Amino acid sequence: MELTSGARVAVIGGGPAGSLSAYFLLDLARQTGLTFQVDLFEPRDFNQTGPPGCNMCGGVISESLMQKMAAEGISLPKELLLDAIDSYVLHTDSGAAAIRPLQEEMRIASIFRGAGPQGAESQSPLPWSSFDQHLMQLAQGLGARHVPRRVRQLVRDAEGRLEVHLQPARGESDEPEEPYGVYDFLIGCVGLNGAGVRLFEELDFGYQPPKTDRAWVAEFYMGAEEVHRRLGHAMHIFLLDIPGMKFAALTPKGHYATFIILGDDVNEELARQVCLSPHVRELFPEGWETPVRPCRCQPRINIGPPVHPFGDRVVLVGDCASSRLYKDGIGAAYRMAKVCALTAVTRGIAAEDFRQGYWPACQEMDRDNRLGHMLFSMDGLMRHLSFFRWAMVTVIREEQSRTDDPRRLSSAMWDTFTGSASYRHIFRRAFHPLVLWRLCVAMLRSLLPAGRGR
């Protein structure tokens, strides 16, 4: 079961996973002398502000990923990148510490996935561009065709190909209609925040979506001058002793500050507690109050592996399949879209082809995520111990003050928040014997009389 010239391919979902899957598939086809018709189904308009164009994401991308994308011909113009993040500031109940990367390529940039938060249209013309719209246009530049409609149903025909049925457009009859098209191969990149996963659960290949949790994301308007005065070019990370919270992050993004809270099924009450914390409020202007209706959402995030994300002629990519735990969803989409396209073009589109070519990459990511769960669980336990929080901040400060120090704990924390390294590498650095020794010494100092003062 191979993809041959003239094959019809449907990609459902126009976020990074969908656009990159279409891009890599068409690029490989060009290199191998094949021709495909690729239809990219995405009902949202990423040039709209607020929910109609939003993909519910914090919106950061690492410099190393930008370099990898550039090597593939995927350049990101400067109007996409709002702020260059060159440091983190770690805030705990026991103090704060600044963390800078060891190399320049470890920096990250903040972006808007859509056209910006609700209300940003008042700044027209917008001083930034949509990241997701840019990726879709790159795929279209290689020949993908954007179909701005929502898919209603997927049905296999007698030959096993996929029929795509669309939701009726406004004003059209709701009666069943003929399929929009019949496709030889289908890639699902539907995310976890809509009804798209149901389309694939109802097919016959045994797919079950990943386990999910809720996050909380809000865009607070402060004005560019105030954002940079308060936050600088740093992402501010909060590891606070608040039940249910794993961590929170405040990121400068042009005129806005993006606030993200991750935890155990985050709700509005937990978000209110975090926002009222003095460690958070001190970063906002004096007297500043949370808007009554900020542009906010509570997206579902992937926290567990999927079951059987592929079958004959169909495969899932992105958050609805295997993705990075808590961080670097764009990087995970890039990696898995590339593996998916390579498997389809060089091996084939049967379930066994994906089992051999695509599934190993999924399993590797899922295994690494299990280690990530372990790290976050340990962090959650230790965060309740004030002497450990103080020791962690102390060791990071000491590492940052030495130019010849390998900064193992600092780099482990940096990569944990950026997602620019595997959890396996983070684990090795965080639990290096020298790091453990320094933490033990610092914890003993904190327990001695006046130890913290010294």
C-alpha cells in the first residue's frame, strides 16, 4: 500500500502539526519526483483575533527549533517574533533566582499562534503576524489547498479509502450530502480541544486519544513599555506552594503578558489564587487589576500516550497523538510531522508501515514523558519543603555567579521550561552527583542557626 503519483491526501487540522505534515509530504514528493493533491481542512481563520483565530497555546518557540526549521526552508520572518527571551527568573516562596542559558542558541521567542488576543484588532494594522497562518501559507506555497470547512464524518469506502464529509455551510441543508472527496491517505492533526478526535475514534483502527488535563492561559494587556519595564526579556516561572499547581509562567509578548498555569485540572479558583499571590502581583503595575474579561482559555493538554494512533491509510500527528509533556508542542509537531511524512513516502501507508516507521518515534517520546512525569512529581513533593526550595534557589544563584561552572541544575531547569532537551537529559543533569552534593550542603545550611542569613 504505497503513495503513488496522483494520490489524494487529506490533512485535517491546520495548526503546526497539520501544516508541517502537508509541507513535509509535499517537499518529499518534490524530491522523489512524485505529485500529490493535498487538501488541508481548517475552518478557523488564523488572521482573526481572539477565539476565532486562536489555537489555545502559550506561544513560545526555541531558537534551536527555529534553526532546524530554517534548514528545512521554513523561515520565520521577524514580524512573527514578538520578544526574544534570553533568561528565566525562577520565583519561589523562598526567594528568586535568574537563569541564563549557556549558549545563545538556547534562547526562545514568544509568538502569537493566531492574530492576537481579543481586542487586539483595535491596534490595526497589527504589528505582528500569525504563526499558524504563516505555516499554512508555506504549505500552500508547495501546493497544498486550504479547505476552510469543518469535517463532519469520515467513512471508509469499499476499497478502504477515506471519504471526507463536511459540515453544512451556513444556510445549507443539514441533510447528508455526497463526500467532499475520497482520499488515499489521511493525516489527522485535530488537537484535543474540539470534536475532531471523535472522527477518528469512530473509524475502525482502534484509536483512543491521549489522557488530558486542563491548563489556564490568559493574555493580559499592559502596554509594551510597561511589559518590558516589569518583565524585561525574561520569562518568569513560579514554583509556589499552592495546592493543585505544578507551575505557572508569565511571558512578555509585545503589548501583552501571557500567563499560563499548569496543574491538576486547573480551574478558575486556582487561577485566582495564583494571580493574587504576592510573587505574581509584584510583577504587575501598582494598582493594576485583572481585567473582568481577559482573553483567556482553559485548553486540554496531552499528559499521556494515545492508543494506536495509526491504521491503514490513516495516521494521527500532534497533540491528539504523541507530544511533549507540558512543553514544546510546536517542536513535537515538527518532529512527528517529519517522521510521518517520511514513513508515508518511503515505506507506505499501511498500518504495518506506520508501526515500523512512525510508532518507534511515538514510543520514544512517550517513554521520555514518563520520566517527565516522575520529575514533576518529585518537584511537587519537594516544593512543600521550604528548606529544599531555599537550597534550590541558593544552588542556582551560585551556579549563575560562576563563569566556569557547568551550571547543571540551571540548565536542567532551563530545559524543563523550554522543552529544548529530552527529560532523559534533564534527569541526568539534575541528578548529577555534584548537583546532589550542593543541594545537600545548602539544605544543611538552611537548617543551621542563621544558616539562611549567611
